[in-house]
Amino acid sequence: MNVGWLEVVLITLLISVVVSLVLARGRHWLEPGFWKVAAVITSSVMTITLVLLTVDTSRKISMGSKRVPSPSVINREIGYVYSPDRRAMVPTLGKEVGLFGKVWSEEEAEKLITKGKLVIQSRNCMDCHTLLGNGAYYAPDLTKAWLDPKWEKQLIPMTGANTKEEAMKAFLMNPDKYPTWVRRMPNLRLSEDEAVAVVAYLKWMSAIDTNGFPANFPEVKVSQ
């Protein structure tokens, strides 16, 4: 059974009222003592609820959870389909295909993704782009960048690459050579290793279940 925010609010209020009435019995509701007990109980129940929600949220957004995949997901096909039950687009995983011609171990994948995140931070990419809802809107949102059909339709022909990841790497290393929009990305002088790490991070991020954010990405089917 899924418990939503409305159920949590109603349960919390019910517990607060019931416990307050039990502990304040014998006092008239107009007495200051009645409301003092109610205030203490309500604050205590709310605090406990917030702690439980924080622990639950931390568990659900940690790497390897249902919503945030483990690093080795970069070895899988990643799709994006509409879920009637959720009424939102959700990531799906397909067969193992590797990345850059290699199947990465869990440890290798985690190190690569971590390096990609640090490269993005070192170049202040969020000054122009948005990642997971944070950043600017001058340039495209990168949360689901791996799923962008632009890589197959534009960048593979432009770069002459054989795969999407190779096209992304070539673009990241020399974005000034491959203009795809009026606003051009500056050359950030990424090394090949840095570009590979950024591609891995972007692929991993596209597999995170973000409740359909950002919108307007087309469905992407994967091999089962």
C-alpha cells in the first residue's frame, strides 16, 4: 500500500488530536493548560513525523534504490516510457550493452560517475544548464540528456561516430566544431577521460526516476 502526503498529514493530525485529548482529559478546552498540552503533543508528533519522513526519503534517494539506480546501470540500455499507473514518464532498463565498448564493474562505474560529476562541477555547467531541477535555463536541461534524440539524428552524422556515446564524447571535447543550436556551447577543454566520465554521468542520471521531469522527452523503447 502506497501512503501519500495527504494520508501522512491526516494520520499525523489524527494522532495529535487523540493523544492531546487523552493527556488533557479533565481540563476544559478553554483552559490554557489544555492548549499547552495540545501544543506540546502536536509539536512532538510533527517532529517525529518529519524525522521518519527524512529517513524514508534518504533511503529512497540513495544510490542503488528503486528510484536511483546503481552505477552499473551505465552498462544497460536505458529507455523512457509512459506509465498509465504513475501518469508520468518513467525510465526502463533493457539488455546489457556496455559503454564505450566495455562492461564496467560496479566499482569502476561508481568511480567514473563520480569523476563525471566532479568534471561538471569544475566547469560550472549549472551556470547554463539544469541538472535534476538545479541550475540555469540558458542551455538545455541535462537531466535526461542521454535520451535526447539529437545525438542520433544530428551528432552521429556530424561527428562520424559509430555510437551515441562516441558522438557525445566528440561533442563535449570540441563543441565549437559541432554547432547544433543558435546558442553555442564554449569549448571547456575537456580531456578524453573527462569527456568519457561526463557521458557516463549523464547516462546514469537519465536512469533516475524523476517523476517525469523534465517534460517533453519522447518515448524510448529498449530491448528486453
